[in-house]
Amino acid sequence: MYQVDPLQDRRWSELLLKHPAATVFHLPEWLKALQRTYGYEPVIFTTSAPYQELTDGFAMCRVNSWLTGRRLVSLPFSDHCEPLVSGTEEFQRLLSGLKQEMARGMHRYIEFRPLSLLPGRESSLERSEHFCLHKLDLSPTITELFGRCHKSCVRQKILRAERERLVYEAGHSSELLRKFYDLQVITRRRHQLAPQPFAWFRNLAACMGEKLKVHLVSKDNNLIASILTLKFRRTLVCKYACSDKRFSKLGGLQLLFWKAIQEAKGEGLLEVDLGRSEPGNEGLILFKDHFGATRSTVTYWRYPASSAAQGRDSWKMGVAKRVFSHLPNGWLTTTGSLLYKHIG
């Protein structure tokens, strides 16, 4: 097994253009933003020798935290990250090499976040978490796509937003990014969670360039809702969404998702990835269902099995939520800046 620096070795980018399972989360730009913001070390594990064409690869980040330990994650803050292999045999070969690295005592555990690959029992991987994932097929006509949306929860909301003459903006300017983040802080507070640091979104915008777009609607200078999308090849990923609940009746969030779908369809994209949802977040799951998206399950896997039982860094999330709900905005964003690099 060999290790490749995806930020320096052009062979990784060449593989992404050819491999059918490559997504926006495999891109060097995404990995660079993770490195700049959180100090994670991106690395590709491959069976391809130096100076040979890359034919496979596990995209991973080394997370070194005094709070949550050293580990290999594929990939932090990514909804999914399929191992780019040709089959189970190649996967097992790479996994054996990673287990040898584990045996040297360098990491507490390895975590995989595949989109569809199911490790066999011989892999000794254990399920650690699972999420709902929604994808929208763009092959129907735009009229058919609109007709498949829920009448009262989506279509009528979109028509209401249009009657309200909400102001729509889209782009990747620093001004739009700041407006998006202001709404992100409001939304995370509502969910009793600390927001990721603004530096993450700033670095993501700088690294992704035109692959990233902020969509925002407002009315009478009030920010209503915003989504942040990423594009790679023929897939649009709706990665972040946020809104001010005081204006939810205006249908701003539904209008934004619909506009993103329309733009993706107009550009000839094949699908919209609406992202992962916590299994217990029924409201968010239904929101995505109402757009006619197909629901599936994404399972995360860990090695060794003992680490999976700990779940999602089970250090008192309930207590943390209660604390977050009472923090002023400045302290809340500072807390997020301090904590997220340990969560990955």
C-alpha cells in the first residue's frame, strides 16, 4: 500500500475524472478547505505505486485531537465518501494495509463513510452510525419535477414566495457568504448546536471557486433563507440550508431548493444530492421527501469494532445542547470554532 498527497499529486485529480463513484467530497479543493480550517492532514491510500497511474484510492484525513484522539476518517464533515475501488477484493487489500497502520498504534480507529459499498464480515468493520440520504433524479421534465413535489408543502409554498416577491440572489461573493452565515448561526441556535466557524465557509468558498454557490432570498432587507450548493461533474449537492423561522410561512426555503433544482436541470445535470439527515430528524426527512427525492440509508463503519460502540463521540451531547441554547451569539460561534476541529 502507498500513500499519496492529494493536494500535490495530480494523479488523484485524474482518477476523479474517470472513476464513476467520485463525488465533490473527493476533490482536492474540499480536502484543502478541511486542511486550512481544521489542520487535518489529507492522504490517499492506494495500491498504485509511485509514477504509476492511480487506479484506486481511499481518501482519508488524519485527525489529531487531544480531546477525541488520533484517528483516520473518510472524510470529516462529508456526508459520504465512497472508496474508489474496482470491487470488494481491492477494498479488502487496501483495508488490510490500513489495519497494519492501526496495529502500529498510530490511531484509535478508522472510520469509513461509503455511499453504497457494503463491507463483508471478513472486513471486521462494525456499523457506527446511519443516516437518511435523499437524491433527486433530474431526468423528468421540469414540469414533471414540479408536479412530483408535495402540493401544500412545496408547490403552494413556492407560489406564495413568488407572490411575496422575495428577492433572490446567487453567487459566491464574500457579502453573500456573510449573509448565509448570519442565517446559519440563527438556525444552529434554534437546533441547540454551535455553528461551524465562519473560517470553514470562507475557506470552502476560496478553494471551491465557481463550484460553490450561495443562494439567498430576502424581503424588505430581512434575510429569509439561504442554501449553499456544491457542484461536481453532473451532480449538484445541497450541502447547507438555513432560515429565519419567523418568516417560514413565506416559503423562502422551498423557493430556494426549487430554484437550485431548476438551475441544475437547465445546466444538464443528472441529479441533486439533498444531503444526509439524522434518523430522528423527521421534519427534515419529510421536507426532502416532499420534493419527490428518493430516500436511502448511508451507513458509517469503524475499525476496530470496539470504537463503534462509542457512537458519535458520545461525550454528553445533550448537556452541550443545553449550554449552547443559552450562549450569546459571539460565544456560540467561538465555541464552534474551538470544538469542531475535534469532532470531524
